[in-house]
Amino acid sequence: MVVGDVTILGNRSRYVDFTTPYSESGVSMIVPVKVADVKSEWIFMRPFETKLWITTAAFFIYTGFVVWAIEHRVNKEFRGPRDRQIGTLLWFSFSTLVYSHKEKLISNLSRFVVIVWVFAVLVLTSSYTANLASMITLQSFEPTVTSIYELKARGDYVGIQDGSFVAEMLTKEMGFPQDKLKKYTNIQEYADALSKGSKKNGVSAIVAELPYLKMLQAKNYTKYSLVGPIFNTAGFGFAFPKGSLMVSDFSKAILRLIEDDTMTHISNRWMEDEAQLSKKDNQVEPFDKLKLDSFRGLFYIAGFSSTFALVVFLFKFMYENKEILTSQGSIYEKLAAIIRSFDEEKYQKSSRNSIKETIDGSHMGVEDHTTVNPLQSPIPIDHQVEGVISPGSTPIQ
């Protein structure tokens, strides 16, 4: 029989019989870690990924535009010269970030938009604050490499165990160059090669079975990070000649050791206790940037609310100016008239119409009560001047 770190593989089972595996399975990769620089002057940008920053800024501007469009005709604070209106639009939208907007809103549509957007801003700012605080207060460890194909593309060296099947797996299964593989025989050689790196005659990663890598990580936990598994195997087992009757007995014995946790104690003698590793995981877990996908639903709600309010406003505005739309002018003339109508203050326009109606009504009243010219009156003049000219006198010419 063969007793040792013999990996159970399908092609090997054609020549020998294996017992039940007694170790963890799988081929993984261990790489050096990089510590996040919490002293960087740009660390405040790290909580959000670039797509999330761009989307958030776009929604700030879009929300400000919707509020300006709705309030422009009815609210004096959103009127004035063009540069002042642009400044008010940007100021109002971005001031919601710190809830410092002071402009009073008149339209219920704009109030609805702002309420929904302020809720979205609250969620974004809370998430940003929590992630930034975590980055600053806790140390972050991130792997330098996350894929074997990344190493292949960069042309870096990879370390493997001398005589292991991993060399054949990397070259035939994954197309890794043979001349980029370096062979080592023990854990210390792994650590030395990783500390040097590919540029200093070392390696950028070690590819081996999981038990070897966990032994290396247990001795240098804050230096290395496990990536994978990148290849599946059944683990380690004992090998016997084909048809050996001892395979069954040894498999039963291994199962008993696994069930009563004896194998766990054996592993902990060589590798750090899993509870301690788990505790360290909580301390050095990498911090991921918040991604756009995490807030996609929130942006859907905010965008739908703003667009809905804008559409309702446009329908109402077009209905109020239906005379322009149904006029006989050209499309350019209608468009120019619509723009002039939008730019005119609504209350001022209504006030002018009221004044015009009042003036017209006053003119009509004056005409109705104007004193009749006596010379044109059919009433005899002597009756009009009764008491001044005596009856029977000659009428005044």
C-alpha cells in the first residue's frame, strides 16, 4: 500500500484502488495580499465604484431639471437670467445631498419628486458613510491576483510542488506555459518564492492542493490569501493494488476518524484551528466597493417618479396651450410660441388677463352711462331749461 499525500484522480484509479479521502479536496491558488492604503487622499472615493458615482451625479442633475421645469412658470425663485436659473437648478439638486435646499416649492408635482429623491439620497449617503467608516477603521487585505488566467496574461511565474500532477493540469487543462512553472519541495520554499515575486526570480502565486496551502497560510496568515479552488479533486487517500481486500477496512477506519473529529484534531496540529481562522476572516475581510447593481432598484424608483411628474406637467402644459398647437402656423412658429409661453410667468400672465378684462369692462360701463348731448336730445330745450326761460319765450337758437 501507499500511505501519504496521494491525490485521488480518475486516471490513477485505473491502476490502483483508493480508500475514502481523508483530507479536503480541490486545487487552489495562494497569492500575496496588498493592504489597502487608508491614508490615501482619495480614499473618500473608494466606497462607490465609478459607475455608481456617474449614475448618482446624473440623477442629481436630472432631478434638479425636473423640479426646475415644473416650478419655472409658477415660482419666482426658479426664474431670472439664464445663468441664475442654471445655478439654481444645480444648487437645488446637489443641496439635497446635505438637505440644505431652502427654495420653497409651489407645485405638488415637484414636492412629490423631491420627497422620493430625498429618500434615495438618504439611502445612498447612509451606505456611503458606513462603507467609508469600515475602510478607515478596519484594515483591509486584498489579493494581488484573482485568477490563474490573469497570471497567464501577465506572463508571471507560478510555483508548484515537485512531482505533482498540478504541472500537467496547468499546461494541458489551462494552457499555462511550461517555462513559467517553478517547482518546490516544501512550505518554506513556497514562502521564500512568494516574498520575492516574479520580478525577483520568485513567483506570483503557488498552485497546489488545499491542505498544503492552508499550512502555508496558517504560518503567514496576514501575508497570503487563498483563491479558488481552480480545479476539483477528491482529496488525499491511501492507494492499494487492484482488488485488495484491505481497501474496505481502511476506508471504514478513516470514516470513524472523521466522524469522531479525530481528523479535525490532526489537521489542527498542523494548521491553525478553523475557529481562529474564522475570527481572523472577520478582521481582514476585503472591503468591496459598492456597485451600481446594489442600488439599481432605488434608481428605478427615483427615475420613474421624476419622469412621471415631468410627463404629467407636460400634458397639463400642452393642454393649457392647445390653441397654439391647433393654430395654422408652421411647426417652427408653434415651437417658438410654446417656448415663449413656457418662459412667461404663469401668474403674471393670468394677472395681465385679469387687468385687461377689468379695463374692458370699465370702458363698457363708461359708454353705457355717458351723459346725452342736450343738442341732440329730442326733448324740447325749453323743458330742459325750465325755470331759466319762461314759457312762451322765443327758443334760443
